[in-house]
Amino acid sequence: MELEVLDTRKRVFGYNEYFSIITTCKQYQVIRFFFVKAFFKMRQPAQYSICEVVQRWIAPDGKTETVARLRRMSLFYYDLWAEYSGMEIRSNKKHRAYDITPYCTYPRQRIIPEIRRNGFRDEFHDIRPYDLFTAILSNPKAETLLKTGQYQMLNYYLRYSFDMEKYWASIKICIRNGHIIKDGSMWRDMIDLLHHFGMDTKSSKYVCPSDIKAEHDRLVRKRNRQREREELAKRRREAEKHEDEYRKLKGRFFGILITDGTLNIRVLESVAEFAEEGTAMRHCVWSNNYYLKKDSLILSAAIDGKRIETVEVSLKTFKVVQSRGVCNENTEYHDRIISLVDSNMSLIRKRMRTKKAS
């Protein structure tokens, strides 16, 4: 071991940890958990204590019982064991207090024949031994995943307990084609997207991609475009309710165009255009009902028809209140847009005077 010198004024140290022993008793698989405490104080000998606190008993059919000491009642500390209480059968359903992940496991292990029969080869694949043993003894799908080398999928399945039946036909296609699922979460998302688009989830072409991330990301982009179209259609339907009111408020400004030859800045002339602007630019010009603000005029700055920034002008001060690009970020044209609008503010003032005169 290599010692590390710790320069500190602290004089008392305490550490707690668990280790486990995997063994058998008659026909049962038993996992024993030990609670280790270490206490150190300056100028005193180190003190250690080891106490067995939990035993998980697993029958060959996967049924289990927990034998443990009492735990002192606490919402925040799980290591408060009543170490002098008896080892008795305890319920683990409510708080799952006995689902312990030990720091290490004693390397010499004894395994019942049924667990080896169901595919265990002395590797846990980052799965807690108790979870792995109970799964392969009681769940044929978990057993199949282990035997066919689908370790990442098995790990993900046991961790998140989703409905495997929905994906089992696709997993069998992967097994049949020798395709190993390396990321269970991403693969499951991809299958859900295939279901969403009505694609064949029993085709190796779709469920066994050579580059799962690229295929997953392609489907995500396709779904996002679909959602944007649906959201835009919904917003347009809502916009129809406010078109007349918006025309009464801002109709006098329709037709204003400010340009320097490259940038073209024009007033939004319908509530439907607010819906399109908010969707394309991903900001709140639509959701915050800017089209109903009496003292605010909204313009859209574009280059060759591509939206660059959305501009808000105050009809009280005739100054630019804000100019925002996609996701409210400023673009390289930000200062240029504001300067161009400020230098042409007379166009907006003129429309205001025309209305007052009439």
C-alpha cells in the first residue's frame, strides 16, 4: 500500500462501509452483508468493528426472504443498525432498506447449481448479485439475455423494470442476427420511435443498426420536425381567434420594410406569423402573447428569407426594447439590426402620426 500524508487539524476520523460474502446453505443461495466501522483518534490505537447485519436468502425458484437486524428509525441515515438486536425475518417492501450495494465482495464464492444452469459464469456485469440471481431464477427473459450475452440490455432491464414484453420480439431479432445491444436506454428509445412512426420493429434493418446513435438521432430529429409541424398547426388554429383584434391594434404599421440591401426587417402582419416566428426562433414571442400588447410593435429581421432575429419596438419611447435570435441568443447581426431599426424609426413615427390625424 502507498500511504498519503494528510495535513489537517482534524483529530478524529470515522469510516463506515459494507462488504458481502456469497455462499450457500443447503439448497439456498445466501448473500451475507457485513457492516464495518473504523474509528481513529490521535494518540490512540485504531478501533475496528465488523457486524453481520443482513442475509438475503434465495430459493432455486427465485423466491426470497430477508433476515436482518433492526434498523433505527431515520429518514436520512441508513447505517444506524441496532447491532445487538436479533437476526430475524424482515420485510423489505416499503423502504428497500436491505438493498445494499457493498464496497466489495469476498472473491471465493459458492453458487447453487440452478444459478449456474441459468447462465451465471462468475461475472456480474455491473449488476448487484441479489438482483442478478433472483432475475435469472424467476424471469426467463432475464435468463435468455444473460445466456445470449446481452449484458447491457439485461443491466438496463433490471435497473428500470420496464415492460419487456413490448420489446421482446425486437430483442429476439437482435439475438438471431448476433447483434449485441451496447446501450439499452438508447436502443429502447429507438424502438419506441420506430413504433411511433409505424415502422417494422421485427426487421433486422431497423432494430440492428450498425450505428445505433446515428439512427437514434435521425429518428429523434424526424420526430421533432413532426412535433414542430403539429405545434405550428395548433398555433395557427389558435391565432385565427385573435386576427381581427391584432389588425385593429397594429394594422396601420403593415407594409413597413426597413432594409440596407442585405438585412430586411418588416412588421409581422398576422397572428399566424407570430406563431411561425415563435416556432422557428424558439422564443416566447408567441407564447407570451406579444401580438396583444398595445404599446409594442414586433418586427422580423431576415436575410434571403431566413429569420435572423425578432425585434420589439416600444410605441411609447420609439426605441428598440430587445432583439433576439434563436433561443433568445444574440447573433452576429445583433448590433447592426438595432442600428438599422433606430435609424429608420421615423417610418414608425409617421404611421403613428397618420393614425392620430385620422
